[in-house]
Amino acid sequence: GTIGPEAKYQVHSIETKRTSTRPSAPYITSTLQQAASTRLGFGARRTMQAAQQLYEGVDVPGEGPVGLITYMRTDSTHLSGQALNMARDYIKAKFGEKYLPEKPNFFSSSNKAAQEAHEAIRPTSLEFPPSKLKNVLKPDQFRLYQIIWDRFVACQMTSAQWDATTVLIKGSGSSALRTESSCTFRATGRTLVFDGFYKVTGVPQAADTATLPTLTDRQPVSPFAIDAQQKFTSPPSRFSEASLIKALEGEGLGRPSTYASIISTLTERH
């Protein structure tokens, strides 16, 4: 039944669970194209052009031409032992023991047909942090190098820890039809306890996770507004370049070298 203004509300239960978020795998061609599309607004072709330049080599003052990233056409998340050691030494020196897992993090390839011949896309050396190359790289190269760098370092760091809280608030009161009716409201929120790999990637700003005030069990609460909304399932949205590449990969269509050309062909033919 409906609950009128005379309803009594109280906190029915509070449950706090420690949860952790693992870092994502290092980039492969498809995930790099998706990230560059959503985060940098780059089309697949633009991403691959900048990646090709970073791979072929950039003139670094005092060093000559330096290939800054590994091969950019790959569907393997594999990292060489040398790359893992390089990342682990860097993390320990820069962020300290707390940010270094006991053993390296390994990731399985999402693509079952992945060819493990190549490594994931990563910086060739951690001696060239993006901050050092700010004035050396072109804007596209720099922005792409920055996300490749961050993702590679983060993938070998410890998980982020959250305290996730679920609060149930029960309301009960008498309605005209029945003497007693009740309804339960649920609120969820989480707070970051340890930043882990977010130290490098930044903490994601999720619109749907609220920060809850401190509440105690059986605490009486009162509503200041009740706004009922009817929700309908909306049809799937149209593809963006990023979501199309994700769908192609999920269906096992195309290899890393073909995503950009598939999208170019579709664009050209309208």
C-alpha cells in the first residue's frame, strides 16, 4: 500500500564490504583504439598513425631516433619477463612497496584466436617518461604515449581497495486498506580506502556511486521528498568507433591490422 506522511522510517541494516578493483590489462590494438576514441576523441586511423610514428621512432635530443613503443598491431596481452621486471623496478622506486604486488600481474587474452607472437602495446623503456618528452612529441603522439605509459605501469600495480556500503531503510505505517504496510529503500555507496593503481590512472569518476553519510543501525530517518520514476529499457545506442571495434573483436571479426581500415571503408561508403 501507499505510505503516507505518518510512516516511520529507520535504518534496517548496514553492510560494509571491502572490495578491490584490479588494474586492466595492458593495451592491445583494439583496446588502444577504443581508449583513444573515448578518452582522446581519436578515430581508429588517427590512433594508428600516431602509434606507427611512436613505434618507428622519434628523434629524442641526445639519444637520436628512439622507438618508444612496441609493435602496435597485436591482440596479445603478453608481457616479456624483461618488461615485467622493468615495470616492477620502476613502481618500487617511484611509489614504494605498497604499490607493488608480490608477484607480477598476468592477464589472459580476451580474444581466443590471439596470436601470442607479439607483446602487448607498451613503452619500450621506462627511461623516457611522458614528462621528459612533452616538447619532443607532436600533440597526438604525446597524448597516445601518455595513455600507453599509464596503462602499462598501472597493469603491474596493486589493486585499489574500496569500502562498499549497502544501507536498507525500512518504512512502515498504516494505510487505509491495510493496517500495516512497509516498503524498503536501498542505498549503496563506496569510499576509496587505498588507491593502488589509481595512483597512475586517476580515480574514475562514477556518476552512480554515492558517498553515504555516517549512519547507525536502527537510526530513525525521515524523507524530505519521494520522487517515483518509471524506467523503460531503452534500445541499444548506435555504434561509436570504440563500441564497433569492441563488437567486432567480440565476434572474432577482423585482426588487429584491419579495424582501422574496416572503419575507414564504412565511413567512406556512408
